[in-house]
Amino acid sequence: SAAGTAQGDTVLTTTPASPIAGCKFVYSYGQSAPEATVGSVLTGWNVFTSGAQYTIATGQYVTVAMINVSTSVVVASGNTTVTANAGG
């Protein structure tokens, strides 16, 4: 997570930058890191694009998961504390 261009925005990136074939990235955030356990089924999260800007406040926790598009099973996940543009 790095400060975005607009106040309150953050840029989130993943490694790898693109999901593997048959998968997609999704994300969720909150005051604690949302759970995305490898092998579990994950639904209801937002579609994620690595390198895009998101409006999430500094200090929130964001989790990005790579899920199988057919089964919604988590293949990989990671989380971080958000750093947003403080403006000024």
C-alpha cells in the first residue's frame, strides 16, 4: 500500500501483478485484516486490480486474495496496513 494521487486514496499492488490462469483477485478491508484462508471458499468480496487506486483510510487493514473463478476457492492471500494520501 502506498499513498495515491488524491487525498484519501491508496495504491495497492500485488506480487504477482496478475492472477494465474483461471483465477482472479478480490479484496476486502476493515479495522482488522479480513480472513482469506487458502483452501476456503470466499464470496462477496470486491474485484481487485493490482496497481489501481482505492479509497481506503490510513490504518485500515486490507486483504487481497487470489481465488479460482469457477469455485471461489482461495489459492493465495496476503494483507497489509493501508497508507493513504493525507492531503495537505
